[in-house]
Amino acid sequence: LSKVNKIPEFMVYVVLVTIIVSLQLALSTFLPLYLKEKGMSIVIGGISLFLFVIPGSVAGIFAGKLSKKFGFRKIVIGSQFLSMVCIYLFLYLPAPYFLVFIPLAGGFLLAAFPVLVNESYRHLPRNVGVAGGSIIGLTWGFASIMILITGMLIDLTGSADFTFKIISVLPVAVCLLTLKAK
């Protein structure tokens, strides 16, 4: 069988990874501001940022192993659903209880990242270098636009809390689009 590049299928993965990374970048960029709005110190903001980002790396390792057993769709949809639950608990529970959900939200949100990157390579077998550069570099570049949009929303609304509640629905888009991924 001839290996053929499937660009439309690959682009679905680019969009999926872009959405996940966009939310991760937006939340992590403005997490200290959000916590400052909640009356927390900047030190708590810094520690929380660290605790939001690090679990995603660890979760990605486990998600990769689990995707071999259960399939990538179940892992992506499950991790994104759980990330949304944790983000909402983080946004709606009172202090200090909501702090427990920051590392869980980060872990679940980024768990799908390496799974999707791995799946994306199947669609560009003749150009795995382009696939790797696109799925990593291009998606993070596009995702940086989300930082600008999130900052604008915070400026317009005057609230990181309100803005976080708006953007925290992005995992639903990932779940729905994952169902269409080939």
C-alpha cells in the first residue's frame, strides 16, 4: 500500500491541538491576575501557575499509555470533559478549596496533547517533519492569539473571572471535533 498524505484529516488535529493549547496558554497567562482578583497574593499566583502547568506533562505520559489500551478518542474526550469539570470547580468553589482543582485542570487539559500529536502523524506519513513542525509550532503560534483575545476580554469586561468562565467552554469544542476526527 502506498502511504499518502491526508491533509484535511491532519488539519482537524491541528485545530484540536490549537484549541487545547489556546485554553492552556490563556489560563496560565492570566491565572495570577485571576487569583489576585480573588484576594490571593502574587506568591500564591506564581505557585498556582507552576501547579497548573506541570501536571500536564505527567498526565500526557499516562494518557499516551492509556490511549493504546482504550483508543485516542476516549482519552481525549475523557480528559477534556474532566478538565472542564475541574476548571468549573476551580471557578465556582470558594477559597481556598478551589485551589485544589488548579493542578487537576492543568493535568486533564494537557493530557490529550501528546495523544493528538501522535495521532496526527498518521495523516502525513510522507512528511512527518512537516507534521511535527505544524502540530507543535503552528498550533502554539495560533494559540498565542488566544492570549490577545483573552486579554482584550478581560479589559472589556474588567474581570478575569468572567472571561475565564467564557473561555472554559472550549473543551466542549474539542470533544465534539474529536468525534469527527479520523
